[in-house]
Amino acid sequence: MSQNPPNLRPDLAPRALITDVPRPGQPTIGMVSLGCPKALVDSERILTRLRAEGYAISPDYAGADAVIVNTCGFLDSAKAESLEAIGEALAENGKVIVTGCLGAEPEFITGAHPSVLAVTGPQQYEQVLDAVHGAVPPDPDPFVDLLPSSGVKLTPRHYSYLKISEGCNHHCKFCIIPDMRGRLVSRPAHAVIREAEKLVEAGVKELLVISQDTSAYGVDTKHKEDRGHRAHITDLARDLGSLGAWVRLHYVYPYPHVRNLIPLMAEGLILPYLDIPFQHAHPETLRRMARPAAAAKTLDEIAAWRRDCPDITLRSTFIVGYPGETEEEFQTLLDWMDEAQLDRVGCFQYENVAGARSNDLPGHVPDEIKQERWDRFMEKAQAISEAKLAAKVGKVMEVIVDDIDEDGIATCRTKGDAPEIDGNLFIDDNTESLSVGDIVTVEVDEAGDYDLWGRLPPDLLLAPNTPGERRQARGQSPLTPVDFCAKPAFHTPMKRLIPLAALLLLTACATAPLAIEGSRGFFWGFFDGAVAPIAFIISWFSDSVGIYGIPNSGGWYDFGFLLGLTSWAGGGAAARRRRR
């Protein structure tokens, strides 16, 4: 069984999760978000601002007054997918606003779909809002429309993408991202940290740091320090790691200063995981690509990373069939893969992109050769992945729970697996005590080509009483600020009833001299009802139980007795609520 197919595309966005229920008459907007996680973050920002203006978010076309389609415009195949999504939204809803990278080519969109209401480019948030206002006027209700503290999220609650910069300073010949999204603009470090803090406080357990070039964070601001935080990837990673959540780094270019991140991984501050877009291994191919760090001795760097952090997971993406790629150059890539032994790999067949300088390069590789090389590359990558996973059988590791289906099978991820683009770990048995977002310790007992299977250690099947105890039993990181607000999860009804019964008994004794028959009868009735289950149990071991010594006082006694008896059920329900 293989959960992740060999042709996995790393540019596909995670599935959006929208659960808003609109109030009657509330203006409602739908969202289709395509492309990379960076586009997903843009979609979340747009929806958060719309939600703050009183709009509801619809999970389907039928329930929306208008639909926003956030497009991808990098590859021709992605452009075709975006056009298809726009056409589907038009057919199902009729009112469509287009934004995103493909929006940088408005004529391309309107030529295929002239009835779209508006076309805006990437990051043009204000223009998107203006278009929405024109199509569906806002109608906020400040007493009803509440905005989540972490904003609107399109991912599950337990993980979130954290974009630290926009744009790119590189000039790779096959890429037009800088033309669409501009040059590098780094966010202030204190703003990134504040956003991360709010996400963790809202229950996020994993932060996925994304950028066009994460390694270059802060270069445009000369690593400026503001409010105690320096805009440098090493400092940022250290600050994020102090929040207690998993921190996963994506799109890290192999610059020399990346080695400074490895000790943070070895210390457990950030996950031992690097997503590095190597793209190729042959120096001449990299030069034709105009890749940064083309001459870097990446194998030496990889060996040093593994020496300092043996548990590190390395993932990357590659391009086969790049213009001018010879069989010798491709074989160099295969040999490099044998030495590098990367854990997770994605691969593209080269495509011409309108506006890319690589289109003009000589020596374009025929499609059939690109396909043949892609097959050979993925066969190699699959064999490496299978061997790497087989070596993990018998090991104990932490995983985060992403989903639990109706059959009780938990889909989880290890520290070496990012959402949607890497593998999974499945737990088939004894998942009753698990919830989505839990971080638990498992023992790996089976491995496939891309996925693992595991089981919970016996000590985790005995559910501890408090969040702190559960975290300690699972080997989790120190408590986050959210945990300090948590209370013990379970109190037995007996602990709650004994003080109450004692108080009522004292009250009954105090009222007895007053000969207030109704009051006295009620309190004695309540006391007798509260201890009735105990008396019933004792009666099995004793011939006489002298517990009902007070004469029946009529209706008040009966009422008190029933109330006391039902208090057991109320105490049990409260305990279950506290446990959840």
C-alpha cells in the first residue's frame, strides 16, 4: 500500500477546510485556492479581512453569493488547472473574482472567460476587497460576526503556514515568480513572531515556515533588528522554536549559513527537517538554470548536516529534461542521488513557461525522453525512500495526528513529513484516546514505499488525567501558554457530592429545631437520595442498613430524594464534559 504516489506534485495546495455556518441574510463568499502554500496564506489573509467585514465563508458554490478563485500561473499545466477552476466556478455560481499569480496576465483569463467580474494580481488584497464589495455589498453585524483570534484558516486547526517574506531576488531561467510577485520583501521579525504566538495560543501545534527563499530572509533589510528580534533565518528559527510548537522550514536554499540551523535541530528547538530545492546535481545544468549556489559542494554539506544531526530528514524537488540536459548529466543526477540518499523527493518534467528565459535555450529534450528519465529518477527515489523507511521499523518516534476516520484509523505524520507533500504514519488500533492535533509517541512496526504504520506503546493506552500528564506521557515538548490555562480533566462525582451532602446535612440539623417540616424534609430527602446508591451497595453485605431513620415528610421529602438521586447523573455528565 502506498499512500503517496511517485508522481506527487509538491506545488499542489492542501485541501481547504471551511466550516463557517452563515447567519440568516449574511453575505457569503466562496474561495477556491490553488497553487503553493504561499498562495494559501494569501487566501487566508483575504478571507480574514472579509470575515472581519461581516462576510461568511461558504464551503461550496451553491451557498456563496460570489466566488474568489486564487490562481497559480507558474507552469502551463497549473495555468490550465486555474482556467478549469474558473470555468467550474462560473458554471456553478456565475459570480467569479480572479486573483493570484495568473492574475498577472488578465488578458489570458478574460480571453478564456470574459464573464469574470474582476481580475487582480498576486498580493493585491485591496483590489480583491473592492471587487467583492462591488459584487456583494457587506452587511456586518458587530454583535454576531465574531472573528477568530488567529484569523480564518484554510488548514486544519493544529497546523498553519507562516509566510516570512514575499518575492525573490534570484533569476532562475525557468522561473517567472520574481516577475509576478516582485523582489524579496521580508516581514519584520517581530511581526512574524507575534503572528506565530497568536497561532500557538489558538491551538496550532505545528508552524510551517514558507517563503520563496527562506534562507535569504532579511537580506533586503540587512538583517535589521526591531523590538528585540533580528531579521535573520537563524535568529527567527531560534525565536520560533521557543514557542513550544513544531517548527518546520520549507524552501531553504543550501547557502553556507544553513549549517547554523543544524544545531537548533539537534537541540530540538526546530524540527530536524530541511526542504531544499536542489533542482539538479550536474554543475553545467545548474549554470544553465542560473541557480544560486550552483557551484556549492552540496554532498559535503549534506554529510556535515547528518554528522551534526543524525535524525535530519532531507526533502527536495528536481527538474528532469531541462534544455541541454544530456544523458551524462542525467546520469550524474542519478549517481548524486545514490550518494545523497534524500529522504523525500519530488520531481518535475521541464515545461516551457511563458516569459521564462529558459524557453530560448538550445537543446530542448523531447517529451518521450523526459518521461523516460522521469521514470528512472522516480524509480531511484522510490527505492531510496523504501530503504530509509524500512530502517525506521522498531524505532520509537513522535507523530502528530492529522485525521481519525470512522473506522478509528489515525493518519499521522512524523517529524520528517510535511502535510500533503510527504508520507504518513497510520495507527490501526487503540486510537480511542487520540484526537486530531495530538502529538503522541509511537513504535513503528511496518514500512511501505512512502508510508509507515505504528502502534501506541501500552503506557499511552492508560489515559492520564491532566493535559500536563498526557504531554509528559507522550514525550511532548514543554507546556505552551495554552496549557497553563487548562484545568484537570476529570473529577469523580463522589468528590463533588461528599462536600455538598455534608453541607446539606448540617443545614438539615440546623433547621430541625425550627420544626420547619418542608425545609427539613427536603434536605433529609436530598441527603437520603444522594447516599442511596451507597446504601444499596452496602445492603448486599449487611442484613440491615439503618440509613433511613427520618420519617417521610411528604412531598418535600420526595422532591429532595429525587433531586439527590439525580445529582449522580449530573455529576457524571459534568465529569464527561470536563474530560472532553
